[in-house]
Amino acid sequence: MINELEIQTPKTDFYLKLASEADMPTALSAFYRQDTKTEVDGETGEETVINVGEPYLVSYTADYAIDVVGIIYRPTGNILTDAEGNEYPEVAPLNGWHINLRLNGDARRADVEALSTYFVDPEPTRPNRVWL
């Protein structure tokens, strides 16, 4: 008989919540890239590597994909009416800046597990956005 734990596949989808968008470069630093260029001193031949531009999020590779959801809005339960008499649900933002991350294999698992302080707990049973 096969033990159920032996046949479980590793978790691939992770739901993260940061305090704000500004926290992304620090929290997701393992998923950011900084372009560089090498300059050579004409007299000494010494090479110097310098940063070019701003660091940027690499949102997908063969190993992972990142979906920046951002602010999530939920209905408050109140119904509002616009100037033309149309009713619509009032919504309010949830706290935080939301990100979905999907692993493809285990190559970046350690980088994702290092984000555990940002994991949404409990995980959403009906996420706002899902992977197709």
C-alpha cells in the first residue's frame, strides 16, 4: 500500500501579501535583476562593472511565474446607486499588496520558501486571480 504522503506533489502555487507595492524590491529581491555594463579604462585596461538603469522584476522564467495582483477589493455588503439610478455593490480595499507566485519544478523553491513570512495564511479558498 502506498502512503498518501509519498504520492503528494510539492506545492506549486503561493499567495503572498506585502504591506505595500514599495516592499516588492526588498521582499522579492531574488526575483529582481540589475543590468550591468563593463567599462574599460583606456589607459590601464582595468575593467569596471557598473549598474545600468533600475533593478526590475523578472516576472517569469522556465522555473517560475509571478502575477502581481496588487490591491484586492471586496464588496462591503452595501449597495450604492449612481447618478443614472444604476445600483452597484460598494467595494473596499483589503490591506496589503498581493502577489501570486507559481513554481515550475524545484529550482527556485528555496527562494520562494524564504518568502514564508509573506505567505497568506490561511490560503484563499477562492483566489481573486488564478492560473490557467
